[in-house]
Amino acid sequence: MRSTFSLLPYINRSKVKADGTTAVLCRITIDGKQTVISTGIYCRPEDWNGRKNEIKTVRENNRLREYLRLTEEAYTEILKSQGVVSAEMLKNHISLNNIHPTTLLQMGEWERERLKKHSEEIDSTSSYRASMYYQKYLTDFIASTGRKDMLLEEVTEDFGKSYKAHLKK
């Protein structure tokens, strides 16, 4: 049975946090049944383009596009494995699998898993092997600052410069 499926990202302008940002939500519609899930992404209301359903800042917009892509993949995966998908099933799958990493090392581990699958598809492990080293270097650098991990929002240009200097040592 073929189902209708759509994703609609949007913001709730009436719920702005003290720092001036609001959550980007995603409405999942399958066969006319809807559910809403938070993407874990935040933006200022003036940075939201309601006509294009995107964020003006490139970094956050790329995170949103990746979230939507992963949600579509999850939909396809559930449909293939179970033969039927509902909006609630997809929401639960996304929530349980935490497909939107919020910290730097989580994102690195997610990327390593993606590279592992890709390396098996193309029968080449060089990128995957290199990603293991880079993840280790990043983990060591973050640990040297006295932290276990850091939020993606905390990654700044200064962090990048410090990390680059650390790698040169």
C-alpha cells in the first residue's frame, strides 16, 4: 500500500526563549495523520524564512536539511522493514534512535557510522580509517580542556583555531 508522506519544518514564534531563539519543529504527516517533533535546532525568529522553510544561517540550515534527510531515510527504513508506517511510529523511531546529535563527539560518531556503511558499499576503508584517527584526536583535545563533550552551538572559530594548534603539536 502506498502512503502519502510529508515533512514540514516550522517555528512557533509565540514561544521564544530568554536568549531570543525558538525551537524548529517538524510536522510529520503520513496518510493525513499528523504529529509534531522538535528537531533539536534553534534559531532566532527573524532568521526563519517561512516561505522556503529554512534558516538564514547556513550552518543551522544545513543541520535542518540533514535532519529532514535522516527522517526521510528512517521513513523508508521502517516502510521496508515493517511494510507500514504511521506518523507516531516514525516519531517514536526518531526519538528512540536520537538521530539528531547535539554534541560534537556524538556528531563525530554518527559520521563514523555513516562512513563505515559507505566504505562497505564502495569496498574502501581509507576514509573510515582516517575518521577513527580524527575522532580520537578530537576526543583527546576536548578531554584536554577538561570536558567530556561539547554542544554543537559552542563550537566557535576560536575552538577551531585551538584545535588546529593542538594538532600541530
